[in-house]
Amino acid sequence: MFQASRARITAVAAHLPPNYRTMDEIRAKITETGGYAPPPGLLEDLTGVRGVHVREDGENASDLAVAAARKALDEAGLKIDDVDLLLFAATAQDLIEPATSHLVAAKLGASCPVFDVKNACNSVLNAMEVAASFIAAGRYRTVLIACGEVGSLVTRWHAPDRQALLRALPGYTASDAGAAMVLTAGPAGEDDPGVLSLQFVANSAAWEACTVAGGGTMHERSVHDDHTTLRLNGDLRQGALDALPRILAGAEGELRAARAGAFIAFHQIAMPQYHEMLDLFSLPENRCMPAVAEHGNCAAASLPLQLVKAREADRIEPGDTVAMLGVASGFSFGLALVRW
């Protein structure tokens, strides 16, 4: 007889490259291209971010994902042969084809089925939904989610004028990072740990507001190539506000539970957006963490990174309810409630 299982997060890990680029160094790099030279302190004032992590030369999205995946497997006490399904979930990719999950699997020595889950900065959250669904259905028992973000590749270094710099502003907080989660099947009792609920909303009419038109981590480009940089083409904030009534109506109970939880992780682009999220969703600031100020925008790795930092600070304990709020260009919103 089939017995329902609940996906539980057995391990979560992050990998941050040791190279760190300050906002002052970013300003100098922009100035060197001969375009608009932002005045000292402007980037820090606009973003509230001190700097970003930068990969080693030749390091790809798959390498960052593999580094985090190894940490997560070690934490879970598992070997790669114990994994039934591997999902690569990120905004970045090594190549257009094949799926980056194959490169991650090859580097880890995995022989299980693999595929990519891609939905901008909500990629990991959507991968959690896929993993939790498969586990609940009894299809797989152990799923590894691996994420590798190479945000430094979407930074626009040549800005001909101030307006171009402002359109490219999100790219200056983009950080390189790896993250991973191991989800395993467990009992689905009322008080058992695991993924309690997942809710998603999309406002796809806003897809043009923020784009990266092309590229992958192995694709060379020049500093003047505008197609592979992160660009604000419209009001991304408005896309979120347009979807807000549906978000509030569709996830009212989950948002109440999120506010009451021990810790709330949410996607962070810069400090002004961090404070706006607190206001929009009435989130208690003492249960959130402004990781973006030190680590930059880690894209889909942002939520796992915050969980790692919160655990290190003893802000998450067994039995706690943890909320994960994802926002992504496209526009999409996601909310996961997890009992630790």
C-alpha cells in the first residue's frame, strides 16, 4: 500500500568564491572602459551593497554547483550513488546544450537521472517544488538540487551615459555563488519535519522588464556586448506590484505562517529592495537577514545562502518553521514553508 512521504531538507550548503570585488573596484572597472564614470560612492549609495564574490578564471557555473553539492552530501552523510535524481537550478548555465545538470553529474560521478530547472532567481525554489512532488509521489527518495551562479558575467562594464548605468545597476550587485540542497523522503505526520507548502504566482506579461539576452559561462564576450548583460528595460517593480493582489489572496494563510516563523529568507537584489520587501509583505525585520549587503545578489543561490548563514548564527533550530520567499524576473513569486 502506498504511503505518502514528505520531502525534508536533509542538508543545505553554499559555496562563495574567495575573490571579492568591492563597489569601489567595480566603479574603477566601469571607468576604465571609457564610458560614463560614476562618482565615488554612487554605487554604494544606490545599492547598499559593499561588494560581490567573483569566480576564479575558467570556473564555470557547474564548478560552483559541484563545490556546494559536495558540502551538502557530506552534511547529509550521503554518497553521490545515494542520489536518485539530480536537478541543476540556476539562472546561469555552462552551455546552451547540453543541460548543465549533466556537467554537474559528470564532475560528481553521478549516474542517476538529471535535468535542469530554470526560472531566473526562483530556480531553486521551483526545483524544490519538483523534488517535493516527486518524493511525495514515491517516484524518488533522495533528490540533490545544485545551483551555480555566475552573476559577474552579466555585469555591464561599459555604460555610455548615466541612464545606461542605471539600467545596468542590478548587474553591479550580481555575485558568483554555489548552493545545494539534499531533499529526502520522510514521514508526513502532523509534527514531522519537511516541506509543508509551496505556492507560486506569475505575471508573465512583465517578462521584458529585466532581461539577459544571451550567453553562457563558456561564451566569450566583449565589454561592449550589451546582449549578455543584465538590463532593466522597464519597471520590474511594477510587475511585482501588479501581481501583488493575487499573491496576497492566494497565499494569505502561508504569509501569516511565514511572518510567525523563526526565520524568513527572501530573494535580495539590493538594500532598497530588501526594505521594500519587508514593507510589502509586513515581514518582521528581526526574523530576516540582509545578506545582500555583504554578499551581493546571489540570484537563485540567495535563499540557500541565507539558510546557511542563519544556521551558522543559531537562528534556525530543529522544529522551527522557516519561510522562503522568491521573486524573479519574468515576473514570478514563490513561497515555501518548511519545518526544520
